[in-house]
Amino acid sequence: MKQNEEIFSWESWVTIPTNSDFSLQNLPYCIFSTPNNEVKKIGVGIGEYVIDLNQMQQLNAFDTFNLSENFFLKDYLNDFIGLGKQITNAIREKIMIALKKENGTENNILFHHQKSILLPQKNLKFHLPVKIGDYTDFYSSREHATNVGTMFRDPNNALLPNWLHLPVAYHGRASSIVVSGTDIIRPYGQTKAADAEKPSFHATKLLDFELEMGFIIGKNTKLGENITTAEAENHIFGMVLFNDWSARDIQAWEYVPLGPFLAKNFASAMSPWVVVMEALEYFKVETPAQSEVLDYLKFEGKKSFDIQLEVFIKPQNSEEKLVCKSNHKYLYWNISQQLAHHTINGCNMNIGDLCASGTISGSTPDSFGSMLELTWRGSKPILMHDNTERKFINDFDTVIMRGFCEKNGHRVGFGEVNNFVLPAK
């Protein structure tokens, strides 16, 4: 169900706090378990609750879809995504209609059994929402690429010759992608000081976050097939918040000639909530103006998304400090172009594969999406509320990322991805 102004006028019989990310028009998917039962289930977020889809199925709410028994008892969303958008959208539409204010009657299964179906989020444990087979990290922010090129290479030639012609990316490590709330252990690796003859081995001194978003593949393709920019969104199930943790000193030494390795593969983190593309339709905007691109990367219409992004650092025993405000719409290469380029050579995609945006930076210093840029390699420390300074991320800091769309008073959000940093072992 693509959403328009009329759908955003709907209200729910469920109490939804002001500025909640989980409005009636959002209904993001998650995988959760309860304190008394480790069995994982598929859920849907609404306000401060999660809808237990397995419980709804036991009450015959989804009989028309001919699903297998206990279909919603799943460790991951992959099988649900594999039903295809025609079915998953129909299930979401059925839930949305059942939640409408005028349908808050005893004849409504969800309303009548709300005590057993609507579970308070604060009582639940959330898990990685998809089984990720492959993970690709793009480098699609012109501002970020320019900042990094300025710092590490020639300010007059900050962008490499290929950057304006194709969405640069590298293949990342899927096994170390973790869900929000997972502790991050400071990694070890080789680094080399500028005045040193040889590298040394120690824990990273320049631990950094990267403000990103990811999209989850919703269809399998065969080897040799490609996806056009016009078809791309039909192959994407939804989007998530993403923190691609980085060790800058390790990265600076190892990245030539093949790119980052240990500096990136120790951990990346994603939000537990997957917001479907249909919920984001209302918030589409124009992509930034591009130089001449090859035909397979051309597109028509609005392909970017106005998703407001924020990053906070919370020192231990202190308040969180807002350090960055950015927006997904700043990306030079939109997600349709990313997927089209990814598959133009016939690379096959699988349900649950994750593609991340790369660091999302804007044009102003407060919109830079990493500490590397915000502090300009540590030369401009950021003052925390407890009067300590941050050049990069310290042990016992928590990094929190939040994201939401907001237009004409209507909000669709992604919750948050947060991680607490532990010292190196």
C-alpha cells in the first residue's frame, strides 16, 4: 500500500505518543522474544507496542493468506520477505485497517485480544531482523568523499576520477553485523605513525562511527540478471539505520591498495526495525543534481528520501550529546542507482542481502557523519556535557543514531541503533 495524504489522515485506537516513530502509517517489522520465552517471533511496531503476528495467526486473523502453521515463529524476516510484496503488503494493509480508530470494536480480533497481541516494547528483547548472506557498503555521499579526499590526499583533487561516474562500493563482512544494543569491543590491528619506519600492533586509538542507512533486498535474482533503476525499489523490502564502525588508524595503514579490511570487519550495527519502502513513499524527494552519467544509471522521478538523521554520544554517567544532524537525501547516488550498478555485471542478489549507503554527510560541519570529519582528524575536539572532550570514541561511550521522516506533521521513524563501547580485550 503506497501511502498518500489520505492514509496519513487515519488515526488509531492504539494510544500513540506524540512524535512516536511508530505511527499507524509506519508499522515496521522486527524480530523479538519475551523474557519468559526465547522463541523468536515476527512483530510489527505501533506506538509503544509490538504486535505479535504469531498470536494473530493463532486467532485465525491471516487465514486468507494460506500460511503454514506457526509461520510467524521465525528467527529472521527472510521467509516473510520471500512471500513477495503482493502478500506482505496485503498483510500490512490488513493490520493497518484493523488498527484504525473506527475499527476499535469487539468484532475486531486485534482489538478484542489486544492484551495478548499488543506487547509493550520495553518488556521485549529485539534481535537482528534478517539473516544477511552478503553485505555491500557504498561510498555515496559526495560531501563525505570530498572531506576524506581533502584530508588524506590532494584538496584540489579530493574526488578520485571514477567517483562522479559510478557508485563506489566494497564487499563487507556480514557475520559481524549486530543488532542495536550489542556491545562493541575496541579492536586491535596494525597501524603506522607518520614518523615511524615500521608498523606497530595495538588497539585502535581512533575508533569512529559512520552514520549510514541500509536497504534490504526483497527478491532473489539469478546470476547474469541485472536490475534497472526503474525496477530497483520493487527489489528492496525496506530500510534500516546502520552504524558502520571504523578504526581510522588501522584503516589508514591497510587500505592501500584493496581498501579497508580489519578497520571495518570487527563490527557494524543495525536497528532492529525494518521500515518498508511503501511507508517511505510519501517522503520521496529529488536526488541532488548529477554530472552526466551512463545510461544504465539514469532514472526518472523522485528516487531519494527525506530521512532526518541524528547522532549522539553518551559518555558513561553523563547525558547524551547531539554531535551530528544529517539527512539521507544528501546522498549523491540514490539507492536505485546503487542497486542498478551492483547488478549491471550480472551479480545475483538474495533475499536478506544488505546494502549500506556509506557515511552520510551534509555540506555543513554539524552534518558530517563521522568523528573523522566532525573533529577534522582530531584537530577540533567536541565538548561533552560532562566537560570531557572527544576527538574519537572513548571506551564506555555509547553511540546512538536515530532517524525519522517528517512532513506536514506526519512522522515515520526508524527507532535507534545504539552501541556501548568496551575496552580492547
